[in-house]
Amino acid sequence: MDAPLSVEETINRIEDAVCDYYNVTMDMVRMKCRKRHIVEPRQVMMYLIKLSTNKTLEHIGEHLGGKDHTTVLHGCRTILNLVETQHNMREYIKSTISYLSLTPHDKSLVHSELFKGIISKKVDKALSLAV
């Protein structure tokens, strides 16, 4: 059995997978840009990093171009909303979680106060199937 990935290796794999899918570079993701084709991959990274590591919102924001922790929180909530309402996003997140073999660093995160009121049963089920 393979040794578990370090947190930094997990983050690097998330970055590589998301950049490849969206056809962007990490330099583009870290830019101060609010164009959708840059913001969406950044928010997907924020969500996947928060889900699969113990990194704080502050650390994730700093890593992704010096973003504020509230920007990271907003990004995570946005992706959860898209997972709930858009089939394509739900399938992309599920397949990425599965492809990268990501597991929540803390299973209670999915039910935490951070995202309370945002995760529907459908999203919860989709994430539990992917893990």
C-alpha cells in the first residue's frame, strides 16, 4: 500500500489537476483577477484544499495569491452551491476527489458550522460517495 501523501503533495496534486482541467497556470490563479475563467479554478482549489487538508482559511488564501480568509470562505461556499445546483460541477468535483483519492481531513468538516445551511442532502451524498 502506498504511503499517504503529505499535505504539500496533496495541495500540489490538487493544483495540477485543477490547472490542467481549466487550462490555467498557478501564476494565473494567484493573480488579482476576478474574471470567471480564473476565479472558478481558484475557488475549486480553495474548496478541495480545505476539504482534504487541515490548512486554515488564512493559509489557503495566502497560498493562492494573498487572498483574505473571507475570500476563501466565500469560494468554498460558492463551489458547494455550484455542486448542489449544477450537474457538471458536481460531477467534476466528485471525479476529481475520486481521481486524486482525496479524503476529508476531518469527516465532520462536511457537517461543520463553516458550511452549515449550505450543504444539501444531495451534495452530502455526492461527497460521501466520492470518498
